[in-house]
Amino acid sequence: MAHPNPGIFAGSDQQPARARNLSSPANASWRHSLPDCNAWLISMFISTTKRKTTWTDMGQSTTLTYRRGLIHKGFRMKNLLKFAGLLTLLASSASAADIAVQNEPVVAADPGGFYLGTLNSLTFLDDTGFSALGADVSTDYDLGYYSALRAGYSFGSYGFVSPRLELEVGYGRADVDEHTVAGVGAGGDSFGSASTIQGYVNGYIDVPTGTAFTPYLGGGIGAMNLKLRRQGTSGTGVVMNDDDTKFAYHLDAGVGIELSTISFLRDTNLFANTTFDIGYRYTAADNFDFTATDGTTSSTDFSSHAITVGFRRQF
């Protein structure tokens, strides 16, 4: 059967010679049927009803029956454009990911060595308590801080882990938010602070991942000097100003980030062999003994939760 629109193939070697000259008498019926052919093509996309189109070729008639056009079946142009855009976005993302992976530097296994570092934290100190003037006092604190220096040694990679040992010495402080005396809050009349001097021997296990990120777990044991410094209310004055030293410990978890792998820091030696640590620390020490200004003795525990950040530079 001849193609319904021979003009498409006009001049082609594949089209019979009789279809090349539409002005010939033999093709007069095709000329008359061209509008129907164009209507058929349009209807294929926009028709919403069952229709028939008939054309003749050399005395033979052909009838096509079709139903809903493609556009009305849901293939609307705006959806096609959205789909094409989505494919383009996915292709671009995949290409960018490939480039990122190719450009990501390979982090070598930790060779070990000595390092120096710092540690700073925002500290959420739990309530402390003491007795004075025949009443029990519970103290709530504002957000505190802790800063420390540390020196350690990394033993390098041992299979899937890399152990470290370090010494840490630091100082922390939190101001009093409110004293509660015999169950009654003193509000803004409260004053004073709690300060600590802490020293630990720490141990950590790094878990190298072959990337810039190295998770770690660990902790430390040592001693803490806790001072309840000039605590009291405007009505009573200073009722506690004493300190005590006890065994203390902390538990840590976090991740170290190798700064030399960050793109905009690679070209400087300032951050060579430097790791940025961010994590969580729980610190505790028990049974501190205090004597109030009136001679009343009591004891309290210390515990805190902290968000920690710090730097380590290995030599």
C-alpha cells in the first residue's frame, strides 16, 4: 500500500516514480486526499473520538480507524518537557558525582606519630547541691564552657582501627542560673559559679574509612577539682565558697575531619596533617565534699553533657 503522504518521500529513490509527480493525472486522487492525510496526522495527537479517514490510490481505497490522540492519553507537551528536564538533571548530577569521586583525594593510612591539639566545648552542667543555714540548696546553671590542651601519640593503623593515647588538661566554668532553697526558687537573686580544673589520660579508637571522615570512640580517666565559687543569694550573701578534688572520667564519641582533603584548604601547608574533631562528651565525678560558710558540711556529684570541637596536628 502506498504511503498516505507521498510528499514526504518526494525525490527519494525509495518512493515509486508515480508518487514523485503529484501534478500528474494519475496522482490527482492523492492531491485531493492530502488535506485528509494532514487531518489524520493532527487527529492522531489531539483526537478525542473514534474517527475514520479514507483515501484512494489508483482506484483502491484505504480506511484507517483510530481513537484518542496521544496528547489526550496523558502525553502532554508540558509533561514531556518536565520529563526531559528531569533526565537532563539526573544526567548532570551523575556527571558531577563522577567528577567529584575522581577528584576526591585518597586518604592514606595513618602512619602514626605525636600530635598536639586543643579541645573546646559548650557544656550543659547538671544541678549541684549543698547544705547551708539549715536548708538544702539545689543549683541550676547557665550554659558553660570547657577548654583544654592535649598532647598524644597515634599508633597508626592496625587493621580496621587506629588507636591513640593522650594527656589532657583543661578548665571549665558555668555561672549560676538559680538557687532553689528548701524547694523555693530564688530567681534573679541567685549568684555564683562552678568552676573545674580537669586532667585526664585519654584513649581513643579511630576507625579509618579511607575518606576525609574518621569516626572515633574513647574516653579518659583522671581527676577533677570542683569549686563552688561564691554562691548565694542577695538575701543571704555568700553561703558557699569551697572546692574539692575527686576521681573523674569522661566518655567521648565523634568524627575527625582531615582538613587537608577540603578543596579550598589543599593548597596551604597551614592545615597539613591537621584534623578537626567534633563530637559529644559525658563527664562525671562523685562525692565532692563541701563546707558552707556557717560550717555545714555536705556532698554533691558532678555530671555534664557537652558538644566538643577541637584540632589535632600530627608531627
